[in-house]
Amino acid sequence: MAKFIFLRSINSKIIAVSLLLSLGTLITVSSISFIAADNLLKERVEDQLTSESTGRGTAIRSLMETRIQQISLLGINDVIENIVSRLQQNETINNMRNQTAYQTEFENEIKSFQKVLGGSANLENVKLVGTDGKILLSTDHSENGRVYSGMNTSTGKSVTPNVHFDSIDNKRKTIVTVPVLQMSGNNKTSSRTPIGKIVATMDTKPFDEILLNRKGLGRTGEVYLVNQNKKMITDSRFIENAAFHQTVDTLPVRDCFEKGEEIHAIYNDYRNIPIVGFSYCAKDLGLVLLAEIDEAEIFGPITQLKNEIIVASIAISAIVVAIAFYVSKTISKPIIRLRDEADRVTKSIKSIKPYEDYKVEIKSNDEIGHLAAQFDKMRKSVLETNMNLNMLVKERTKELTDMTNALDATAIVLVTDRNERITKINKKFTEISKYSEGELIGQNPRIVNSGYQPASFFEQMRKTIMSGRLFEGEIRNRSKDGYYYWVKTTIVPFLDESGLPKQYIAIQNDITDLKNFEYELQEALKRDKESSEIIKRQVEELRRTNAELRRKDKLKEEFLSMTSHELKTPLTPIIGWCGALRTPRVLGELSSKQLTAVETIESNAIKLERLISDMLDAQKLDLDELKFSFANVEVDNLFNKTKKDFEPLLKEKNIQFVIRAEPRGMKLKSDESRIIQVISALLYNSIDFVPKNDGRIEITAEHKDNNIIFCVKDNGPGIPKNKLEFLFKKFYQVDTSLTRKHGGTGLGLAISKGIVTGLGGKIWVETEVGKGSNFYFSLPKDD
Amino acid sequence: MKLLVIDDSPDITDLFVKVLTTIGHEVAATDNGKDGLDLLNRQKFDAVFLDIAMPNFSGLDVIENLLKNKKLKDNPVVLFTASSITDIEVKDLIRKGVHSCIRKPVGIETLFEKLEELGNIQYEENATRKLS
């Protein structure tokens, strides 16, 4: 509320404006109406009073004239004429002492006089006055013969007929004086000579009726007559017995009798009270009629109106102010709330304190309400932003502090000003340089210089940092106690607004150990250079050897394929011709001895061929050159082929042979010829070892999990357990003595193992001395 | 039957000629592929026994040539080789039109079987080729 007074608040503005407006309007309106009323009133009053004064004045004048006329008639009356002339000439009037004598003497005249007067009821007293001023005859007989003491006691000269007011016995009367005129000479001339006058006394009733009728004059209005002597000659409304007593020396009186002018003005009347007065000047009658109303009464209403207007204005203004106050409060309350809110928000932003959050409650739907809602949003976002910023600042500060602490703990930090004087250092600097803080502050950093780097180095450094760029380098320094230490330094210049460096921060890391290590490393490297040369050479040699070996392998491979072909080729005709020889159809019959010889040759050639193949395969095993080709293999087919191939031989050797696949229709993805090779190898072994006439060999195939397990069973002597380890190795034979008996190179099992492994399977044996041997190999159904 | 043998070893060609003519076949023989092709250009054979490993012009070159000239159909080729040609390679050649393959050294029985096989084809010209 206290802020009401200062026009800084919306409240006071609104109120002041309303006040001004209302007052202005009221004042304007009331002034206009006031002035209008004033004028209207004045007009009315003027009209009124003019009519009163003029009307009444004119009435009085005409009344007076009527009366003059009335008496004037008597003045030219013959009878009166005669009476007057007769009486005037009578000398005895002077001597008459009593009225009785008078009446007796002039009985006739009196009778005629009364006869003439008979009609006029309003004549209270009529006197006939001679030119010498004597009352010749009066209706009041006591007056007869006396001297007339009234006005106009002129001695019979020209008497203008007039009326004047007088007070007789304290009663107001009008005196009409009219000359009595006698026709002089004959009737030819119209001139009349006055021979006396008639003085008639009449009442003032008709005048009073006119004057004392106060209708239209309000409460304080009066109309009265004033004579030349400035005496009121009619009654006053306010003062008793004013007639002929009250002096009225006022403006209209003076103006009338001095200038003959009528006025209407506001002046002070005979009571010294300001009045509004209108005068009617009848100077010729020796009268002025004044119609007056108290100014107060006339303008009273106006003044009252003015006062009422003022009061009303004040009241209305007060009401308007009150209303304005209320309205502005209503309007400004939310605005003030907003302002307060804004203040709070600003304060809270500045103080980085947490802020009690509440909404500005403004319910209006108008622009202010909308503004408040927007303000709320802004405020919320400001506060949020502020909070976030504060949090960020806290975080960053913490980060920075952490970093600074970390830095401080690990690095040597010094700050120099633009004149290269140390201004700040950290603990690590004192520790490593062995100088105290006091010894360092204010010094040039070259206090720790050791002279290792040339001057040009420091020149370069200075140039770089002075131009505002970062400098990095390694420097060897010397501590206070004379020891050297190496640092890797980064100098960061900080620029002021004009872009010139104002201070430099150097962050250094102690790399003394590193430097020592570097040096030792270099020494070691020098020493090891030789050995590394040797190693290089050795590596070179190894590489060459490797290449050589690979070349040799390649040669071997080529040699192999060539050899196999070359070795096998001669065998073809050998076996071919042997076969031909055996066939009588081709080359004729042979004797049994010849046939035996041919068979021997053929079977040995066949063996030789097998041996060559084995050898080549073994070589290929070595070189990892065994080639396989995978295709769908049907076990039944395979077994049929095997059976066909071996049946003759087995029959010849009288060996019982069973070959069986269970179930039928087994299939696998593998290399058929290689499988046959393995089965052949195993078969040949078995054939070699089964007993002469009682031999039995069984070949089976069965299905287990995802594998097909082949088995070559024989009822040979079996294999002792201690030989099993070496069974599948190259050139191994259970009994070398048996070799000679059985032939063979001992490669068969090794090659079989190589093939089976290459096809993704396993090979093993179940055997017991005296119980025969079962050679198994399994192959996966798919690859 | 009319047979052609192409092999660089004279012993083998001798064997073929001697043995097969004895049992009643007509046998022509060359020791190199080029001559073989010449012969094939001039006449049709019921079978061609083709060695692979020959100097200058190998058996495979002969096959290629025959493929180009579309003579494989009319002249069934039986590969007759000691070289370590893989089964897959053989299958591939068979797919291309070669009849079959027998490995050296060959037993006389195998040879006779093969001839019977080839002979059957003779009588079944309209039947589809049997793939071994």
C-alpha cells in the first residue's frame, strides 16, 4: 500500500488517471451546466424582474394618469369653475371664523360641490384651493378657509397636474392636484387660465394592490416606490412603518432622478443587503419603482447547485477512485505477483540457492492470465536451466578441481607473468628443484637452467610462446643441490583481450628416468646391433632353406607323378602279355608248366604294381599329397566290386569269404576307390596271415550314429598287445621274420590310416593272440 | 570291332594289336595323338583306347579336339592310363562324352569285359549311353 503514492506503480497510475478523468469530466460537465444554469437563471430573473418592474411601473403610471384624468375632469368642470371663481372673489372668506358661518354662507356652493363629487367614491377629500393658497372649499369642512399646506403651494401659476404620495395621519394617501381652469375670454381661444386647483386625496389601495402583490417575487422580492426625496413611499416587506420613513439612497434612485435612467443590476438595497434590482423610472411623476429580490434568493439555488455539484463531484470522484482502486488492484494484483515472482527468480538465479518452486496463481483468462502462464513456463525453464547450469558448473568445477588436483599430484606446474617472473608454483616444483617457494617466486625460471640446451633453444621457446603459440620440449634442469633432472615441458600462453600474452603456464613431467632409460637403451641397441645382424642373417638363411625345401618338395611331387607313370608303364605289357598267354583263345594253349610259369610272372608283376602304388602313396602321405574326391558311394556296389575283384584269389587260396552289408542300401559321401584301397590293403594282410586251409575272412559294413563302420575279420594268429602301438606306423611289421615269408613293404596299414584319416574317419583293430584280428574303420556318412 | 589304340609305348600298342586281332578285331594303332586324330578324321571306330600321358600331344588334348569336332559320340573313347587322374576328373570327362576309363596295368580279363561292354553298344545304337 505504501507504494501507492509513487507513480511507479500501476495502481497509482490507474487511480490517478481515473481520478483525473472523472474530475475532469465532472468539472467540465458541471462547469458547463453551471454556466448554462447561471445564464438561464439570469435570463429568467431578468425577464421576470423586467416584467415585474416594467409591468408594475406601467400599471402605476397608468393608474396615476387615470386618477389625474379623473380629477382633471373636475378641473374643467363648469360648476367647479364657478365655485372657485365665486369663492375666490368673495372677500368675506377671509373673515369667516367658523365653519358654520362658512356653511351657511356658501350652502349652495357646497351642495353643488357635493353634487359634482357625488359619483366618485374613491375621493376621500377634495379641496378647492385658490390661487392665494387658501382652501376655498373642502369636503372636510373644517378645512374651509384654511391655508393649504400641502405640496405645490404655488400661487396659482401654472400647475401641472400631478399625483404624489403622502402620509396623512400615518396613512398613505395619494394626492392628486389638478388646476382649475377657466375659459377666459370667449370660446374662440382654447386657452384656459388656472384660477385655482383641486386637491383630491385618494387612497392607495390600487397602488398597493399593484405593489404589494408579491407573486412572482419569491421570498425576498418586493416592489416599492421611492420619491424624489429618496424616501420610500410604499410599504416595505421587511421593515415596518417604512413608508415615508425609510430613506432609500440607492443606485437606481440616484440614477433615475439624476440621469433619468433605469437600471438592472446587483447592488445593495436600503437594508444594505445585496439584491438583484430592476428599476422603472417615472421621473416626471417624481417616482421610481424598484423591483428587488435578494441576490441570495436568486443565486442561492445556483450557489447551492455549485456546492451540490462540488460535493457530488467529490463524492463521485471518491467513488471512481474507489472503483479505480479496486479495478486496478484486480488488474495489478497479478502483475505485481508476476513482478514479485520475477524478483524472486532473479534473486535465486544470482544466489545459486535452491528455489522454492510454486506457480504464480493467476486465474484470469485475459492477456494477463496468458502472460502469467507464459511467465510460469519461462520461469520454470529459467529455473531448470539455472539448476542445470548450477549442476553443470558444480560438475565442471569438480571435474576441474579433480583434474587440477590430479595434475598437481603428477605434474610440475609453474606460472610466469609476461616479464618471465614466476608468480605461482606447485609443490612438485619445489620437491624436484629443491628450491623453496620463497626462493622461486619472483625469479626467472632460468634459475634451474643446466646449460645443456643451447641458447638458441630458449630463443626458439621464447619466440613461440610470445607469439601466443604452445611450446613443447625436453629440457635438462639442475636442482639446487646440483643434480640434473630432465623434464618434458608444455608451455601454454594465456592471452589478454588484445591478443598479447599476459601469463604463461608451464606443465612439466619428470622424465629423468625415461631419459636414463633411453640412454641405456641406445647403448644396448648399439651392442645388440651386431647380434641383430647375425639374427638377420640367420633368418635370411632359414628363409632360403625353407624355400629350398619347398622347391625340393615340388620336385619330389613332380618326380612322384613321373615315376608312377614310368614305373607302371612297363608293367602293363608284362601283365598284358601274361594274360594273353594264359588265354588260349588269344595265343594258343600252353603246357601246364608253361602256364604255371606265366601265372607266376603275372602274379609277381601284379604284386610289383601294388608295391609301387603303396610306395607312391606313402610318399604322398609324407607330402600330404593324397588326393580324395568325394562322391555318393553305395556300400552294396562297393562290396560287389570288392567281391568280384577278390573272389578268384580267395577261391584259389581256399579261404572262406563272407562279405555282407547290413542294412542294405547304405550310402555315404566319400572316395570309393580309396575305400576299396583300404579294404584291399586289409584284405591282403588278412589273406597273408590266415591259416592255409582253414582261413576265414569276413567283411562287414554297418551303420552306427552318423558313420558307416567297415570291418575286415580274419582268423589269423592275432596281434600281441605290445605291438599294437606301432601297428599303423610306416614300414612296421609285426614280425620282420614274417616279412620275408609274407612279402610286402609294411606300408599297407600306414597308408590305410592315412586314407581313413583323410576321409574323416578312424581306423582301429580289435585283436587277441590266438583269436584272430578284426580291423575296423569308420567313415562319416556326410562330410 | 574296329578299334583304335593311341599309346606312346610300343609294347602296349603291340600287345593290343597282337591280342585283339587274334580274337577277331580290327585294330589300328598310333603312338601319338596327332596321328590318332588324323585317323579319326578319316574313319569311324567302334572304340578308341587312349593313353593320357604322352609327350607333346596328351590324351586330354585329343579329347579336347574330339569334343570340338563332335566326334566323341561316334567314337567311344576309353581312357587307358597309369597317371593319377582322379575319379572326379574322370567323371567330368565322362560327362563330356568319354566312355569310360581303365587303369594300367590292366588284366586281360578286364580288357575282355570292356570289349564286351563296348560291343553291346554296337548293337544298341539307339539306346542311351551307359555311364560307368
